[in-house]
Amino acid sequence: MVSVGKILQSEREAQRRTLKEVSDTLNIREVYLSAVENEEFNRIPGEVFVKGFIRNYANFLGLDGDALVKEYKSGVFSAECKPSTRAIDKKQIKKPRVIVREKQKHKLLQKLTIIAGVILFLLLCIWLIF
């Protein structure tokens, strides 16, 4: 029996398409497409992504994506090659951008408002006294 990855790879090669072309069209990294073709599902971050990549890749090539996902599932549950969830490297996590100038402008405006309020209060007091 031919594996899901080999089916996708042979169909891609029959259509004379490169992994780069497929990757650019589907917006899936070449690394992940290569992992699907080579049945290295542990290189993909989760099973839901594996199924989605297989379905989209197959549909793009004109194959039945749902049938290939079912084939993948039957192979996964009969073998021990189920993809695992991997921890995200801290380097991959993007820190939220904090715009320092905006915070500084906000604090400055807040201080100026307080100072203006105090000055107006003092002027009002002086006007009422005289």
C-alpha cells in the first residue's frame, strides 16, 4: 500500500510542480510540505495541522483531500507515528510591540493637565480673595 506522502509527492512530480511553487500557492512552509511527503509528521506542530496540510495539498493537486486524510488517520492509528505536540521555542514568540513614545506623550499630557488644573485653581483662589 502506498503512503499518503508518496501519493502527494508522485502526483506533484507528475504535474511537474516544485515544492516551492506549491508552498507559495498554498501558503504552507516548504518544510511542512516536505515533512508530509516524507511521512515525518512529528516535524509539524500538531495533528490538526497535519490533516489540514494533507487536505489542502491534495485538493490543490486535484486529488480527494478528505479521502487522503482518512487514509492518514487509518495509518496513524494502526502505527505509532502519531504526531506529537511540541513546545514552542521562546525565540519564536514575538513580544508585543510597545510604543514608548506614545506612552511618554500620554504621561506628559497627563502631567500638563494636572499642572494646568492646579494653576487655574490658584488663580481662582487669588481672584476670589482680592
